[in-house]
Amino acid sequence: MRTQVAIIGAGPSGLLLGQLLHKAGIDAIILERQSGDYVLGRIRAGVLEQVCIDLLDEVGVGQRMHQEGLVHGGFDMLFQGRRHRIDMHGLTGGKNVMVYGQTEVTRDLMDARREAGLPTVYEANHVTVRDFDTTRPRVHYEKDGKTFEIECDFIAGCDGFHGVCRASVPEGAVASYEKIYPFGWLGVLSDTPPVHEELIYVNSQRGFALCSMRSHTRSRHYLQVPLSDTVEGWSDDAFWNELRLRLDPAARDALVTGPSLEKSIAPLRSFVAEPMRFGRLFLAGDAAHIVPPTGAKGLNLAATDVKYLSRALIEFYQEKSQAGIDTYSDTCLRRIWKAERFSWWFTSLMHHFPENGPIGQKLQEAELDYLVHSEAAARSVAENYVGLPLDFGE
């Protein structure tokens, strides 16, 4: 087989890249190790920045998002038993975010690709990427007991943190920067109405909590828990009882509980791989970086990665220029490190760190008190939360 771009990974970043390239008339094949149903079964966050919303509109998959997504112009920060609203809309000149689940984003992109008749190979086993340091990269994979080879001009590694693409880079060619946090997020999905019309981020001496949502009738709540905890050790009743203890009285009264539809513990890490280009192999999304979920930057960063990559590839094919390709890694990393900084700062501010002792809690509360009473500080938080423009700092 022959294509212009081989995309490894059919998550939202790979699918979005495929649509951006298709709109520009560039051929691409997507390979995915899992089944389509498995990909859609992944439970992920869904707070979309304006840049991400615009990209989904650009590729023509925004209709259902605008019908079903929940536009948020702010969020609450709860500390010392009181809630304070960050008015993102007012502080950023009218910008908002949209709550729309990553699963739904993936479904919309899958549907669009299928309707356009574009090739996606699910359950592609033993994928290998080869010769990406030449002008004739190749991808090998197995499907239904047969081996296939794809010749291509470029390979896009959108295959996640544990994918084959970054693992195929020669040792020493990539530098990794990583921070593992000493706790995780215990998340529960339930068919219950949200506690509040906007998200509530909670700093308490018992640990962080987040009251989020997927729709007007489906909620997603999180608790900070030790990494040693297990899902089996948390009954639904135990989860709801602990969440109540971390909320303010008004939120506690508004909390509606119910059976969990899904329950999981996600570890938190900050991770960046540099560079993101190796000859004609490019990394994008979780293959190149991971952020803590505090502030919901993961999907949004992946979307901007593939926007930069699609722009570079379109420039290569339409203008015969390598300028975008040569600057892809540096352009992405400037934005990535800003998002990594914000997610690290927000995580450090809102979570309980027992090793920091009572003074650590007091310092957090002092910073939070300053933040909600200083327009300049609140504007900085709002600006980062709604997402920096694609061309920020250029």
C-alpha cells in the first residue's frame, strides 16, 4: 500500500489529523491497535478550549457538539469552606470553554471519517515504523493473520504514551522530563444531575475534589486518593460520603448520589519528550506529553499539536516548503511547556501534600485568597484555563 501520511493511533488526535489532512486533499491511512468499540469505551475528560472547538468546526464535526455541549463561562474554587467564582468570560474578553466528553469528540470524528470513506484499520497488530530517517518511511502491521506494508512520505505518531512510535526512536535521540505525583484521582461516573452548573475545584485538608459533568443528567466526580488505594476498596457509598466531607454546605445539599456507571483511579504525571520530530516521524498528543488532569489540558494540547502538524504537511505538499516541518517540534513545545506549567501549578495549588505539613496548607490558602481577590491573578488563571491562542507569543 502507498499513502502520503501514515497515522498511528485512532484516538482524537489521530482522527482529527486525518480530517485536517483530508480537507486539504492529502491522503492518510490510520492504524489502530484496538477495536473501534474499545476506543469509544475509554472514559476521558471533556473540557474543550475555544481553539479545540474551532478545530472541530473547521473539519465539519461540530454540529452535535454545539447542540449537546455545555458552554461554561467560569468555574468555582472552593477553599476554607467557601466557594469563589472565576469569571473566565469576563476576565478574558468573552472567551468560554465547552463541556463535551472526549468519547463524544472521538465518536464524531469516527463518524465523519467513515462517512467520507477514508481508510482506518482497527485491530492492527504488531505495528512497526521503519526507515523514518529516510525519504521513504514504511509501516508494517498484521491483520487477520496477514502482514501488510505501507509506504509513505511521513509517519504521525498519535499512539499515546505507551505507543510504538516514541519507543522506536533510537536511544539517546529523545530526552524525557517527568514528574510523578504521590496521589491519584478516583473518578466516578453516574447518571445524576451535576452539583452545580459549572465545575467546582476543591482544596480541603482532606484532599482535592472535583465536581464535574458530562451533561445535565450525567455527572463525573473525583477525589484525591493515595496511589496505594484500589477501586475495589472504594464502595459507592464510601465515595459519596467522602465527597460530601470535602464540599461546602450548599454543594453538599445539592449533591445527588446514585450507582456508579464507571469507577477508576488515574495516576497523575507531568511528562514531556523532546524533540517531537525524528526525520519523517512526528509525535503528537500523549505520545509526546502528559499533563495532570487538573485544568483539562490533555485533549486540547493534542488538538493543537495536530493543527501545527497538519499546517506543516499542507505547506510541504502545496508550497514545496519544509519550513513548517523543520519548526514543528519547537512550535509545539513552546505551547506544551506553558500548559505543563499551568497544570503543574494548578495541581500543586489544589491538592493536599501531607509531606508539606500544616504550613503547606496555609500557604495554599493564602495563595487562593490572593487569587480570588486580585483581578490580575484571576485573569491569569482564566487566560490559561480557557487556553492560549495558537499564535501566542509568536
